[in-house]
Amino acid sequence: MVTTTGQPTRTLRSRRQAPGAKATVLPAAAPAPAKKAAREKWKGLIQVEGVELKRLNGEIVTSEFAFRSLPDDRKNQVVYFGFDSDDNAAIFILDCASSTVVKLLGEVGGKDEGCERMRYISSDGTQVARAFPDLEFTSAVLVYMGTERLLLSFGGIEVSTEELVSSFFLFDIDRRTWTEVQTEGGIPLPRSSGTGLWKDSRFYIFGGRVPGGQKEEFNLTRSYSVLAPVGKLVGGSWTITWVWRILDKPYPDDVPSLGFMGGFAFCNGGKDVILLPGSRPKNDLVYYRDYTPVIYNFDNDSFTILGSRGDFQKLPDEVVWYHAMPPPTKSLSAKLRPFNGLDPSGKPRTVSFLMRTGTDEEGEKAMVSRLWAVSVAQDVQIQEINIHTHLNRLSIEHGVAFHGFATVKGTMYLIGESVVAGDDKDYVAKVLL
């Protein structure tokens, strides 16, 4: 374990050192005069106590946008849905307390070593040996229905054919089973890269891409769909049927396309959601300077456009990608400066969400992790939290590049991987408030 704090230290560990052995901590050298200006730049930011780095026990694969970080506060875990290092569709479960990863695969494909298998259940209840669906850019959410922990996945691009699909899959993570579910209420357009979220037992899917006029041509869509579970009495027993309550409904005329693989964050006490921008075609950059803040209200099924971009204009012009997560509560709030104005209920404004960005800062051509506390009310206000200096030190000393980000039970975690030749280890960094 390595910890960076306000008193800089550097840790040296032999690669032959036994796992769990205590690291040797040496005082860091004084910063060179050339670095003084860079250090001054971060002084006005919200400071954290440090960042604690641990090696993960097990494989986890993350990237800027191919994975969605799905936090589970009940179990203190994060679930990732994507591909492993051998390009097999996989589910990863990160246990934050033990820094241990469980990798799940279908019963076909991949190596048995270091993974557990999930059984496919067909529509008639029989078990079939089958690999996970070979899809990327799906819309995925993690939900609890009673005590069952389910990962829901809609749409995506089939890797082998490069075609969009409208399939809906249900993964029962703890029972290690999965199935493809036939929905009712119509057939939605095939869609990839939509913003997926779960609210009041409904699966919302905003935007993304739908088929264009020619094969392998995708168009950004200004529409959304809503899928809901409905209990039915069939043959004397209750079953769950998944029904489309809203199907490819167009946005109002004044609501723009927000790109693909966009994010979201609940605000105003969970009554609304702010839809965050995604990428535009032909690149993987998100442009906040051109972003129009759009808020969706669940009760009224309505959209509102904020009159001002507010502090979003202060963000880096080109963001390689970002992750939006719920904020830690008391520990972070105590460090922040008061936001200007009041929320819609007349109370002091609070943090709506945290946003981690990956940017190419000042032409360095390297991923730079920056963290922002964002408050959404009648406008958008942000405060930057200084994790950059801590993560930059860890990157230099240990050769770790950070991609994933999640908040679980009020604690912030970043997931990284070694970029040192011959070292294929993965890491988790815990932000100490």
C-alpha cells in the first residue's frame, strides 16, 4: 500500500517483495524550482489529505469510455461490464474493502483460470452453454429487485458484425445466471451508446446512436425510451414481464443531441436528472464549451434547458472522457466553499455530483485526472478538488495510468493499470478526505 499525503513521500518496493509486506517509505526530494509554478497552480483548489494506492488482487479492465462504473453501496463494491484482456465479454466485481476482483464469464469462451462462470437460462427455463453477448457500447444499470442484484443491459454494437442491436439482457450476478429477455410494448430501435439510468423501478435510456441510411452508418438520436418491470399472474404464480412504457419518444424541438456515451447525474433531491454531454462522431472528445445543460424531470416527463452553461465553461475545452458519480457527503462538504445562491427549495446549495475528467493538459499528450464538485440548481457551479498532484506523483513513481472512477459508500476510488513494461498489474487508488 502506498499513500501520498500533504507531506510528500515516495515509496520503493522491490518487485520480488512478498505480497502484503510493509513498504519502505522514504522522504521525497524537494521539488525542483522549475516545478514551483506548477505547484502554485493547485494551491487555490480544494485539498484532500492524500491518495492511497493498492494493487488489485485479480484482473480488471477499464478504459476511458468502454466501461460504465456501477457502484453498489449495499455490498461496498463496483461492477464493470465490458471485456477482459483477451477480448472476452466479461463482468468484473471489485470489492473495495479487500481490493479483490472477481471476473465473470459465460460458460463458453475465455480461460477458466481466474474467473467464475455464469449459466445461461433460456426462455423455457433450461440451461444452455453460451458465451456472454459480444457487445460494446451498451446501456447498463445495476439494480436491486428485492434481494436480487441484477445488471441490466440494453442495445449496443455487435462486435463481429458492427451492427446495432435492440437486445435486452438480465444478469443475476449473485446467482451466476443470465438470460435474454423478450420485452413487450413494441420493438425499440436498435441503439448503442445511450445514457442508461434507473429511477423508480424504470430503466431510462437517453440519446446515443441509431442506424443510419446505410450499413455501418450510425446517426445521433434525439429520443429516449423507458422500460419497466410489470408483475403478472400467470398460471397461479407471479411473473415479471418487461414492458416499454415510452418507446423512442422524440426530444422537444429545442433539446439538442448530447452526443453518445454521455453521462448523467441526479439533482434537486433526485427529482431531476442532468444529462451530460457525450462524444461527437469521428472522435472521442467531449466539448463542454458547446454544451447546453439539459435537465429531465421524472414526474412531469419534461425537459428544461438551463439558460446558462455557468461554470461548465471553465472546464477544459476538450475532455477525453469523464465519469460522473454521486458525491461523498459530510467529509467533502466540510472542505468546500459555500456555493452562491439557494436551491429550488430555498436551502443552501449542495454538491449534485462529482465529475472526474481525463484531459490532455497543455499539450502533454497524457491523461491527466482532474476532479470537480458540481452543484446544479438555476445554474451550474463547480469547484475543483486537487487530486492531480497526488495521482501525478503516483503515476511517475509507480507507472500507473488511471481510467475508472467511482464513489462507493461515500468514498472515492480511481482504477488504474501499470504502464511499466513487463508489469500487468492493476491498481485501485482511494482518495483520503
